[in-house]
Amino acid sequence: MAKLIIEPSPHIKSAMTTQKIMLCVIIALLPALIASVWIFGLRALVMTVVCCAACVVFEWITRKIMKRENTISDLSAVVTGMLLAFNLPVTLPFYMAVIGCFVAIVIVKQFFGGIGQNFANPAITARIVLMLSFTSYMTTWAEPFYYKNPDVITTSTPLASDTPAEITDLLLGTTGGCLGETCAIALLLGGIFLVVMKIITPVTPVCFIGTVFVISLIATGDIMQAVAAILSGGLILGAVFMATDYATTPMTTKGKIIFGIGCGLVTMLIRYFGTMPEGVSYSILLMNILTPLIDRFTVPKAFGEVKKGGKSKK
Amino acid sequence: MLIHSVHLPHYKNSAESPTIELPLPDKVIISMAQHLGAPCTPTVAIGDKVKIGDIIGNSEAVMSAPVHASISGTVTAITDVLHISGRNMSSVVIESDGKGEISDRIKPPVVNNREDFLKAVRESGSIGLGGAGFPTSLKLGYDRTEYHPDYLIINGAECEPYITSDYRCFMEEGEKILDGIRLILKYLEIPKCIIGIEKNKPRAIAKMTELCKNDSNITVKALKSSYPQGAEKTLIFSTTKRVVKEGCLPITSGCIVVNSSTVAFISDYIKTGMPLVKRRITVDGNIVKKPSNFMAAVGMSIGEIVYHADLSEKPDRILLGGPMMGACAFDIDYPLAKTSNALLLFANSPVYKPSACIRCGRCVSACTMNLLPTELEHAFDMRDAERLKKLNVNLCVNCGACSYVCPAKRNLAEKHQLAKAFVRKQSAVKK
């Protein structure tokens, strides 16, 4: 008689794994990557590959040094690398991008315990660190298709410019901006894929984007300007891919609603009153920090729960 | 209000396999712990001759049910056998005389009123056949001065994968189920009955609807096929929209939930007087060539039952009960219990290695009790009894849905069980 396995129930488990979830996110980011290569040229692809490679290498080294089990096979470092690259101008020197990867993986993710334990989104924090360290590089935006016409290199993002962008340009992404944030259609396509695959729920993105839409509608009174507001900057990228990060956002639906609306509010406060043109990354970081607090106040009522201290029969 | 659940594969391979009555075994090992509550004390001695239906173990405790001989023969040993719960339990070993004689004391009980009925249910050795094994007489013997239940709910959800023994009971003994319902409604004076069956068993729904079309107080409710639909509190909510309060028995919400096979057995017992000495069991799994339903004697070795279902290779995992809540058998000679509704055998079954929680929240949206499984795990790892209590760990029904959906393959349900024991221990220490 062969040895029998003795385990506590349940004895079957779903096919979903951490690795598959990360793979789905990578697939969801591909349309935006393709769009980016079309808009900003091959350097966008090289930048993404450099960031992914750097993130994986940093994760491998840190785990090795910390004598912890290596986790690079869960693909989360690849996701972080892609997201960070998407948040960088295509013209940024590679060494700066690699510094960003170090911040994201080593400082933000591994120093706090690795996957699932970090309190802030690694890619967003890294972007902010780079923004503060290399401000001029981080705010120099390449003109779309600049690789075809090397004379004109820089432009401003639609949010910083005085002439409003065309909606079609915003949808297609043929505007200035970070390499992965401009093409709204590609990003939304990825978002729909994630929702269909049940990797994310649409709650946070809808609340986030909805809040921005409503506020700009109230502020401008013009529906086209409100549409332009939600399609500009890093909003779609942030709302779909960063505000839905598992580790750094609330787990309950109620918490997600609060998180999404909070992100929208902070984004608009920064856009209207701040000195920076864009506030998506700061708003997400701020709400990341508030997440434990949101979680504490949104503990769902258990089925049949009676208030503590109340009387219960038998 | 929406109640969380998960979708599981059904694997009801044995659904259309009619029940085969297995020949009586040469030897049975009958545990004195066949139910929740107090185990019985053997009432026979080594060398005693017993016949089918003779009492071999009994208890004075309220929460108990007598145990009967399932074959005729001689008691050869009264010994401790390692129970599937991990504790040693006294068991009576009977070796067959090959005659299969039925006890002379078997005769239909005389039932004229509620007291007679409850006494008969107790003497029948009836326990919840759905798997939990709650003594039926205790469930039905609620305090009538305090409670007046509105509903008898028949649990025919059978939400666990593989298991079809309740389904076969509906298909083969639908009339008995109906008769049992009528008896309970009559003697306990309960006004209404709802038979809850999951939608993945349309033939059972159709059959029962047809059978009870003349009973205006009995209705069949088709339930969504989701797990854990058959959990008592979930089923009560699905059928009546009532919520059983924390720490309360279903009776406080005016509901009594009884498993369909249990009801059929009660009808049988009132008619014949034959106590619970055999049960229907589904045999399935990835190495079972003929997924089957068998009627087998209580105490029969599972190895002998499996023999009739034909295995393609040696199992590395044997489960008694469903894959979600069943327990691993540690021995192919383990005896069949009254509560075993399925016997599942697997080879090359995957063993998962847990990785770090990624806080995806899948467990949160899987929990039928609306708890936070990953937070409970964390609180237990920190040995924080206060936080565990605050997060209502006691409400966990151990359905295993959280562990099932976890992409990091963490053993959440297991941790919750340990956490409950930990909280109990902490509370005891405090007192």
C-alpha cells in the first residue's frame, strides 16, 4: 500500500494561481505597449524590457541576500517593471529608469516583506521618486511619432498645454505623455480583459474615473472637456492598473468605492489647485497610505452577526 | 442582501448510477462515535451473538443516538480504533455467521403522538445523513413551549462535487422522502415544508414537484448551484430569506433543516422498524473506473466497498465525504460510518504549496458568512484572540470556499479551525 496523503479539507483547489493573475495583467498591458511602440517608437519597447529585466534582477538579488525563497517566478516583478516603464517619458535615460526599478523592487516591495506586504504601489512610488530626483527629464515629453521627425522632440502633456487636445488624439494616444499612459483605447481594452478574466472588479476604476468626470463636469460645465479630462494624463492607466493593485488597496467593495472616490478627489484637487499638472500618482499613493484605515472601517457585517454586547438567545 | 458563494466543478459522474445493494461483509467494525455529541458505550460483550438491528451501543446523553449491529454473527472484539477525527474511539467488531439474520425485536414502532414519534426517531439511531451527523431526535425534539417552527426544510442541495447519494435517494426513494416529510409535519405540527434542491439536479426537482403536487403545504425550491448552498444557514436563507443569528440554532429562526436521505430513512423506520444499519454511499474519484452508488452496511471496510467500483491504480488520497469538507482516510480498512455519504479515491492528486497572500480579496468574496478569511488567518498567526473574536471566527462554517479560491493556495479554512480552538482555549483560561 502506497502512502496516503492526509490533509485538512478542502481537497480540491481552483486553477487560479498568483502567477496566472500576474500573467493576465501582463497580457492586459500588451495593447498599450503595442500602441506605445507605434506612437513613440522602438525605444518604448526597449525601455519596457529594460525596466522588466531590472525589476526581476533586483528582486532575485534581494531575495538571495535576504536568504528568502525566490519569488521571481510569480511574475509580479515583471508587472511592476512594465507599469513603471509605462509611467516614464520615452526619452528618459535608461540608468534613471533602472534607479526607479531599484526603488520600486528593493525599497518599496522587498524591504516591506515582498509580494502582498508592501503598503504603497512600487511603480507609483518609484515614479514619484524619479519625478523629484530628475524633474526636468521626467517632464520632457516626446512628441508623438518624434522618431520619424527628429527635429521636433518635446511637447507638453495635454494637461499642461493651453490648447485643448482632440478627443480622437486622446483615445488613440497620439499626444505627449508617459510612454504607456496616452492610448486610452488600448488601456481600456486591457481593463476590460482584466474584468472579464475576473482579475479585477470594475468598482475602483469606475469610481475613480467617475469622480474625475463629475468634478470636471461641474467645474467646466462642458461635457467634452470632462471627457478630455478623464482621457488625459495618467488617469486611465492609474485607475485601471494601479488603483486596482491588490496589496495596496482595500479588499472589500465598500472599501474600493471609498478608495476610488478618494483617488478621484485628490487627483482633481492637484489638477486644479496644485503646482503640478498631473495628480494621479500622488492621489493613488496617498490613498495607498489610507488603505489600512479604510480597511479598518469597512469590515463587513458577518452573516447573522449580532452586535457585541447585545443579547443573543441560546 | 446577497450571499457569497463559489462556483465549483460538479463532477456528478455517478448521478445516473442506480444504487447497488452490496453483499453483507464477513466482518464489520462499528464505531461508537457515529454522530456529533456523546459517543455510545458498548452494550454487548465479547462472545455475544447479535443479529441485524440489535442494539450494540447506547448512551444516556441527550445528544446521542444508539448504534445497531449491521450483520448477524459474534462479537469478537471491543477495541479502540483510531477515528477519522484523530481520536481513539471504542468500536465493536462483529464477525459474520453468514446468515444475515434479522433481529426478532425488529417490528414497526407504535406511533400515535409526538412523544412516540420522537422516541422512535431516537431508537432508530437516526443521525443527519448529509455528513455532519447531528442526532435527528435532538433536532426534532426542540422545546415545544418555546419554539413553533414555521418551516421544515429538506436539504437536498448536495452542493459538494462528486456526491450523488442524496440525488439517488430522490430518484429511487422520492415517495419515502415525501412520506417522511408528512410524518414530521404531522407529529411536530409544522405548517410548511420546503424541499431545497440545486438546479443541477433538474430530474430530482421535476420528480419531487410531481410527487408533492397534491400537498399544498410542501413546495420544491430550485436553488442556484453554488457552494456552499447546502450549509444550514445558507440553505435557510436561500429558501426562506431568514437569517440565523450568531450563536443561535436554526430553530430560533423558525426553521428545522433535515437532510433528504435522513427523512427517507425515518419513513422507512416507522414502516419497518429496521434501524440505521446501512447507508447509501457514492464511490468516485479519478481512479474509479465505475463511479457508483452503493448501499453498504455500517462498519464495512472501505477497501471492500471500493472493490466493487474497480480502481485503475493505487490511490494516494482517500476521502470520506466530499472534496470540500470530507476527511482523509488513513487506512484502506477504515470502517464505513453512518455519516459517510461519499468515498472518493484519487491518484496523482496535487499537493499545493502555499505562497504569500497577495490580498486579492477572493476569499472575502467567497465567504458565505461574509467574514474576512485572510484577516482571520493573520489574526491567528499573531495569536490575537481579541481580534479573532472581533472578526467573528466562531461564525466560520469550515466550508473551505476560501482555501479553494485562494490563488496563493493558502490553507485558510484549516487556520480558521485552529483559530476557533485557540479562542476557545483562551476563553477557558480567562475563566
